[in-house]
Amino acid sequence: MSAEVICVGTELLLGDIINANAQFLGQQLARLGIPHYHQSVVGDNPERLKQVVEIASTRSPILIFTGGLGPTPDDLTTETIAEFFDTPLVERPELLRDISEKFAKRGRQMTLNNRKQALMPEGADILYNPAGSASGMIWQPRPNLTILTFPGVPSEMQQMWRETAVPYLKRQGWGKQIVHSRLLKFWGIGESALAEKVASFFELSNPTVAPYGSKGEVRLRVSAKAEDEAAAVELISPIEQQLCQIAGQDYFGADSDTLASVVGHLLQNSKETLSVAESCTGGGLGEMLTSVAGSSEYFSGGIIAYENRIKVSLLGVSPENLNQLGAVSSAVAQQMALGVKQRLETSWGLSITGIAGPSGGTETKPVGLVYVGIADPDGTAESREFHLGQKRQRAAIQQIGACHALDKLRRKLLVGK
Amino acid sequence: MSAEVICVGTELLLGDIINANAQFLGQQLARLGIPHYHQSVVGDNPERLKQVVEIASTRSPILIFTGGLGPTPDDLTTETIAEFFDTPLVERPELLRDISEKFAKRGRQMTLNNRKQALMPEGADILYNPAGSASGMIWQPRPNLTILTFPGVPSEMQQMWRETAVPYLKRQGWGKQIVHSRLLKFWGIGESALAEKVASFFELSNPTVAPYGSKGEVRLRVSAKAEDEAAAVELISPIEQQLCQIAGQDYFGADSDTLASVVGHLLQNSKETLSVAESCTGGGLGEMLTSVAGSSEYFSGGIIAYENRIKVSLLGVSPENLNQLGAVSSAVAQQMALGVKQRLETSWGLSITGIAGPSGGTETKPVGLVYVGIADPDGTAESREFHLGQKRQRAAIQQIGACHALDKLRRKLLVGK
């Protein structure tokens, strides 16, 4: 039983919004073990939508629609599908009640337009929208063909999918085998270098191993097909272990782990605290650290020393070094890390200084040159130089630079563990 | 002459990646004035791809493919299209040379797999890939049908599109009318409130006006169809002026403007400087400000006072106020703003303190409560309270809170202008 995704909306064709619904449904169908071979996007045009329904209904037994359930005249999905299958629309009193109650709760009056949203093809089951007025349906217009419709608003669509569609699809027994994945994450090794190290794993068939690279972070997705999640995990675990062993410290975490969350765990375990001194990232390093809930347990704060005089006045950087070596130098990075550690009285100090561009680069100090400084609990400081390239955008240099800083701290925290 | 987009890749169906290529091509086709009614996604399967080509070639005279041009065995786009049109593949010596030169430049040896990438259907023109080994083609397999192929890697696809496909499409005269848009941006007004104020504009047909809302920022897209960009701008400008006048100070900028870049311009104009004191955003406010190239001209730096003792030791916040009123209070926000302004010796000081959650909220101070403080050049401090809601995620509260801080400063900087 394969499913086909049909997204309706001119705004998708115009590129006004990205098709996040198609990605979400793709992931969900894979997880449920329901094969999925086709996706289509079509505008708010009943004739073209009918043609798409005709094509899809001959090749896929499950059709999943998103979009076109709203109250405006160009929301046509329900009526067009009904018309294609020669089925009259019927106003559902229970749906009308649901919609008017939602409006009442918000202190608003339901409009005539919204009344349209209570119309469903004869024989269709309502797929209630817990948040908005655009409910969908589950309908078998003919044997061996099931249609599900969802609104285009991602949050509403996802809630309806999880709460009502998934239980329905499982009850039908359509997903025989589920696909479960682990996403292993690496920093400090390139995609091709890691791929070479683990090349033999790419030949596996269950689980499969596939590499992805994005902004300096390299990922391996290990996916297993099995009857349930526990069985899939059993297939994945030994492969995961081997991959992590091969990668050594370049492996930093899995799934929702980030460099900031991993650093946070290590600091929490050792009951140590951290402060940051930032120049070229302007606060981005602190932002990454505090994106982790509970980071107040180990992150004390920091100093954004964007201007050089702040590096002197608040971090105690040597004005001579600034003059002679420049703000983007190993010595200044070390002094920044030590300065913030001492000033904020934390176990560790982490600093970053660099040239994010697009201007400010020179022959000897090009755009993308970044120094990360680290001061350890004993008060010893060291630094590392990174060349992040002159072709990268400012935002990428700032983001990758901050990740390198976190990764450097992570490796220091792992020493002796 | 309408165009259809066909994206090839099982990774799209699995939801491993989002279909950014479809969005990009949608935007580009709209800009070129080439109608675009269908998008399809199909996996790396030659039979199904052939069926998609069959359907698309009967309804659209221009087919644009992305993906499946790589060197691996599951990259099948070129050969499948050639097979569908019964055309033999021919090895192109010029393409073989191009590929081997690219490998030589990187100091690597071309593999046998890559040799496949030099094969093109007889009669096709090569669409060179300036960055990678996956070149595409422009091919007319039969009268009134043009096929363009691109690799799936977005950066390579986009470069090839801009440098070679766009000039080709324009030469054919296929885009009669272009669509040009201005994106107007608003802060401090809800989507529905703005929509009510400008409701009559939604009835316009050329230019059209459509609202979008995302994370606190409201946008109006004004799109005009015309012969060229200059003519479109002439249609858009009077409407834009009216919309901005109606919105007043809630309008902050257009297109690539951000609250941070607008604040930056205002500071630059008045030759003033800024520092920030951040608690709940942990550096995110500074990060937004320094995401703007050239921000070192007005942004001096800041203090991330995540822990309360840092608020006291570095910002001079009153320990009594902290104890009695709490860190998330109007008084503390004002003292933080004043403290950082004085310490960093800047014209303005901007602060933010709040409860980003998910934990830490109480009955009187719920998650989402945020205070923004501002200290002006005269040393007068004030603050404003925001309730960003308990349902929002931590990241959204941090991001929207930082935007409110920037917006508050923007409005202060506009006074008397």
C-alpha cells in the first residue's frame, strides 16, 4: 500500500513558501513503513487539480492532500476531489458546530465563508482540526483508494497527522515494516574523509548507512527496517558502535545532540562552569550555549568585546599585543579566554576572535581567519587557529567559528575521560 | 510556454532533505514570467521516472529536472530521459576534459564512475557546471519540448541556473511578463490587525498585495506583473507608499532589511554607539546586531549576564532589587541597560531579561515574560514588559524577545526624525 503526497497551493509554485509539509510527510511515511514514490504540487486551479487526482488515483492507493481547505474562494481541494469522484457535498452539522464554537472561544463571529468549511463529500469521515477551522477528511471514494486531506498550515497539519491520521493508518495495518533511524554527528572531520574511513558500511543493506554534510557538521544516518522500533534499534546499535569507534573523538553525539548540549553535559558532569569572550561572533557562541534548556547550571555569562577598547578594559587584553599582533591573533585569543574566566570567576573561559568579513581581510589575515582561545581551570591558556575560507558568507564563518570553539572545549573536557 | 519542475531523488521522498530547489525554481520562474503549474518529486527509479516524464511531456513544453546527475549507480536522470526518447548516449570529449581538469585541480584522480557524467543524449547541448563534475543539458528531444537538467546540490544548481539557463530562457523569449515583488516588513502589529487596516489592498489585481506572518514579524508582499522590472517598480511604488503610511512606525523595512540592519543605519546616521546587556537571550541580541556587515562602526560589545552575580559584579545591578523584585523585572532591566552603557561607554545601552523556559516560570512570572530596558544618551533608562506566551518554544521566546528589544530601540531612534 503506497501513499502519494499532493500539495495544493499557488504559493508553493511561486516559491513564496518552502514545501515543509512534503518533507514532514515523507519522514512520517518512512517511519510508518508506508512506501511513498510520488509527490506532486499543483496550484489552486480545479481543472489541473482534477488531472493530478486522476493520475495519482491510478498509481497510488493512498492519496494524502495538504492545502486548500481554508475559507477563501481559492481554497478548492475538498470540492474538487468530490467533483472528480461525482459525489455531492453535504454540510455536516457536527463540523459546523465545531467551527462556530472555535470562533466563539476567540470572541469572534463565524463568517459565511467559514460555513463552506463544514462541507464534506457524502460518506467521508471527518479528520478534526484541533486548532483551526480547516478540518480534513478520510474518505474511500471507491474500493482500494483512500484519500486523506489536511490543511496547509504546518502546525495544524502535523497535529492532525499525529493525533488522528497515524492511528488510523496503523489500524489499517498498512505500515508493515517501520523504518527507524539514528543520526550520528561528527565535527572536526570532512565528509569525504569520514566517508573514506567508513566506506565499507555504505554497502550494508539493513541497516543502511548514508553520509550528509552541512556547514562543517558531518552526519551519518543509520536506518533500519524492522517490525518495530525495538527490533530496528537492535540492528542499528552494533553498527553505531563500530562507526563511533572508527571516528573516535570526531563523533560528538546523535539525533538531537548539539555541540552546545554535549559540552553542557560534560560541564554538568564535572560540576564546572563556563564563560565566553566573543569578538567576531558578537554573542553567537553564548547564544548557542543558552539555546540549551538548563544551561544556567554551568553557563555564567560572557563579554562581547566587539570593539578593541572593550577587549582591553573588560578582558585585560594587552594593548601592546593588540597593536603589534592585532585583535585576530593567538595571543589575544588566549588573553580573552583568561580574562573572561578571571573576571566572571568560572572554571573555564572560552574565546573567539576572527575576521567574519566580507571586508576587513588582508593578505596575511584573510577573511575566515579565526582564533579560538581556551583557559582551563588551572589558569593555563592555549589557542587554535582556523582558516574557514574566504568564500564563505559572514553568517557561516560566525556559525562555524562558534562550533569550532565549542568543539575545542569538548575535546578538552574529554581528556582523561 | 509553461515550465514543469521534476525533482529526482529518493532522499526527497524520505524527507531527508527539504526541497529547496523546487522553491528556488518557483521563485525564478515567477520572476522570469514563465508560468509554472506542476512540480513532481520521484525517487531514483528509472521506471517511475519514465512515467513522470511521459505525463509531464504531454502537459508542459519546458521540463526542468534537478538531481540524479551524480557519478553513483543510482544517479539515473540523464540516461532515463535519453531512453524515454529513444536517443543514444554519446560520450562528449569536451565534457570528459572538463571533468578530468576539475579533478586534477583538486589533486585527485577521476574515477570510472565519473566517466559516466560525460555521457549526454545525442543532440543535447551541455549546461556546464562551473563548480562540480555534474553538468546538465539543454535538449529538445522533439519539437516544442525543451528539457533542462541540473544537479541536486543547491549551490551548483543555482549557479548554473543564473549563469546559463536564465540567459537561454530569455533568448527564447519565453518569459513575456516578469513578476517583481517588494516584501514590506512590520514589527509591533499582528498579522490580522495589519490585514484589517489594509484590507482594501488585498482586492488589487496588479500589483497584488498578500500578507504573511512569521515569528512576530508580519510581511506584505507587493507583486506586480509587467514587461520589465522598471515598469513593475512603477506599479509597486505608489501602493508601497500608501501601505507604509497606513502602518506608520510599525513598518520597519523592505526586502533584505532586518530590525538589526535598520537599527544599525539609524545609529550610523546619528553617529551613536550601542552596547547590550543580555540575560535570557544569552548573546542572541548581540549576534543579531553583528550579523550585519559593518556593525563594528556602531556596536561596541556587551555583557552576557546569565547568572545573577554577573548582573551585580559587571552591570552594577542592585542586589536588593534582584532579591526583592527578581532578575526578571522592570528595575533590573533598566539597571542592566544603564550599567552596560556606562561600563562600555556607549551612547545607548539595550538590555533584555526574561524567562525563556521551558522551566523557571511561576504564577506571577510565567514563561515568556520578558523585560527590555533601554538607556538613552542622556542616561535616562526606561523599560517595557512583554508577554510572549507560555506555548512558545525557548528558541522562539529568545528570538522574538531580542527582536522586541531591537524594535524598541528603533522607535526611540526615530523620535524627532
